[in-house]
Amino acid sequence: MIKNVLLIFGGISGEHDVSCISAAFIEKTLRQCGFDVFPVYIDKNGNWHKQDSVSSLPEITTADFCSLVKKETSYLEFTGGKIAVDFIFPMIHGTTGEDGKLQGLMEFLDIPYAGAGVLSSALAMDKYYSKSFFQHAGIPQVSFIKFDKSDWLKDPGQAIDRIGREFQFPVFIKPSNMGSSVGVSRVKDPAGLKPALDLAFDYDDQVLCEQGIAVREIEVSILGNYPDYKVSVPGEIIPSHEFYSYEAKYLDKNGAQLAIPAAITPQQSGDIQRLAVEAFKAVKGDGFARIDFFIDKATDDIYLNEINTLPGFTPVSMFPMMWENSGVSPVELIKTIVNLGLAKYQRTKALKINHP
């Protein structure tokens, strides 16, 4: 029986502010589901603070330091008391929250939680390794190569020359471990490569170059524990910027139009939903995710872009909107996510490895 839900948000990643916006939606909906919600804000220095509400300004309400501890059972300890934790809903986008680190802590403390586990979180967050898995599974993707920071620092010209030989402009340069298009550049000519690579290496030690093509950006939402999933109707992102950048997503209120359902053929819709299931299976996904695709405008070929295992829940986030358009209300959606997290926990606890 789940009563007390810890909602963890903020974090030290480049997506801190987006996390706070998403957490406000999650808090409201968890309360509508009947749970007692205890928000925990992680500031940009990594300190944990118990809050009365997500809507409270973090800068004002960071005095009550707290920590997760395990003494027979797991508790949130804070000034003046402690709360037994039945379930955790992590809502930290990006590094330390979406890449398996927080998931590992929750499993170490033996607390059920929402979303993907350690392996699938880490794989989906790392674009290079997830693309390698998708390649092995035969899922179509645009051409890509990886560069290491140590090689870049020794000889920047080698990477620039290789891109010039193997790709046509434009290309996309992006950190391997980052979300919300942070550190991503669309490069139109060789002169733009060095600043784009320098920027991407500020965020990660590995950087991808991907072939740029004229595409439509199609997304679906997925729910379920491995290997059984349900997929929403597809939606389309129509950016007014050159691509769906961080600015287009979160800073420019006119940065993109959202079309749900996407104006694609039934065949395209079915193919994308099928590939979404294959992709989530490839990383042994659990819980929920948003899965992004491209449709080549010239050929209609479909390519997988990436999996986001902790998608946004902001007012302009596609994940909840695609489910609502598929007939799943926000309350039903959050209840389902919690139930999936509990079922994953119970499945794992039943394994013999957990019974010394």
C-alpha cells in the first residue's frame, strides 16, 4: 500500500529549471490521485531540502536540509522529524537524475520508484551507447560517429577533417550525455564545427556528429514494464527555429507548434509505434518514456532519434498531452506510472538474488 510519495526535483544538471516546472505538475496530479506528497528540492550544489510544496520558491525554502536514510526501513530525515518513504517519483531531467545514478541510490535503499531502472536509464541517456544498441537491434537511425574529448584536445583538426569526409552539411553536433537539446548545434559549414564541438565538449567527454536531413519530428509516449508496452498516438513537433532547440522548447513561447495527433498516414503511425516498442525493448525499458523519431521529408523513411526515460511534464510537454489525446487522463497516467513502478519493484524483489 503506497501512501507517502517522495517527489525529488531540481538537481545539478543543465535541465534544473525544467525539472522544477515538471515537478509542479507531478505534485498536483499525485495529490489528485490521493497520495501524501513530500517534495524534496535538490539545489544546484547538490544539497537536499524538504519543501512544503513545489510551487514554493526554492531560493526561499532551502533551509530545511534533509537526507534519505535506511534504518530497517527507508526514511526521509529532516530537521525535527522523519517520514517513512513508500515510493519515490524522481523528476530530475538529465545528468544525476535520468542517467541511472539516482535510480541506483533508490535501489540501494530498497525503495520502489517510478520509471526506468539503472541499466535502461543509463543506456537511454547516453546517445552513443543507445544508438549502438539500436543499431544491433536493426532499428533505422541517421548516420553518426563519436568523438572523445581526449582526442579532440590533442588534435581538433582530425575530427573536423573526418566530418568533412564522411558527412554532408548540415550536421548536428551534440553531447552524448545530455537532454533537452542542451549543448546541441546545427552546423551549416566547416567553419561552424570547432565552436560547436567546443560547446558540446563542455557538457560531456564524448560527443556525437549526426547527419542532418530535412525531417518531420514525430514523437510517441510509451507505458509498460518490459516487455509489455502500450504506445500513444503520435504527435508532431513543428519548430519555428532551425531545430527543436532548448530555446524553442522552453524559452520561446512561439518556439514550436504541437500537432496531436500527427498528420501522418496510418501506415507511418503503425510503423512508428512498432519501432517504439522495439527500441524500448532494446534498452530493457520499464515504466514510461517519450520516444522521438524523424520522417525524412524527401523519402518518407523513418529514423529513430532517441528515448527520453524521464520526459518533461511542463505545460508544453508532449508526453502527457499525447496520452491525454489517446484517452488517458493525467490522473490515470500518474496512477499507472506509480503502479508500474511498484510492479517492477515486486518483480525484482521476487528474484532469488534478493534473498540471501
